[in-house]
Amino acid sequence: MVHIPGPRLGREGRLAARFRECSAVVYGHTHMPQAERVGGVWVLNPGSPTERRRATARSLLLLDVAGKKIAPRLVTLT
């Protein structure tokens, strides 16, 4: 888990490479929701349930974890 993921350009690949031994990397700071699989690593950002900033909506991220399997689900709040 990191707060500031670095520059937008190449972010997903950079995070997946940095945390390639992990099943997922969760980052924040941008308030932009994301649930994307890059290689074998989930790159996840819950967005924000309170301050949407540049995102189109407020959001949060739910993770269903069963053993080593992760199933992320982005939830848009109204």
C-alpha cells in the first residue's frame, strides 16, 4: 500500500513491477478509482467516499479475499 503512486504516465506498469511479488498494490492520493489487473498484480485505488475531486463520482473499493484469490469491486456512491 502506498499513498502517492508517482507520475500518471506509466503508473500501472511501474507499480506492478515494483510490487510483482504481491497479489495487489493499493494506492491513493489521486482520488481516481481504479481496479485493473496488470500482469499478475491488481492495481487498485478506492477513489474517495468524501472528496471526488476530478473523479466523476465518490467511490470506495471492496475486496473479497478467499485464500490467495482477490476479487476487487469498485462501488460508486450516490
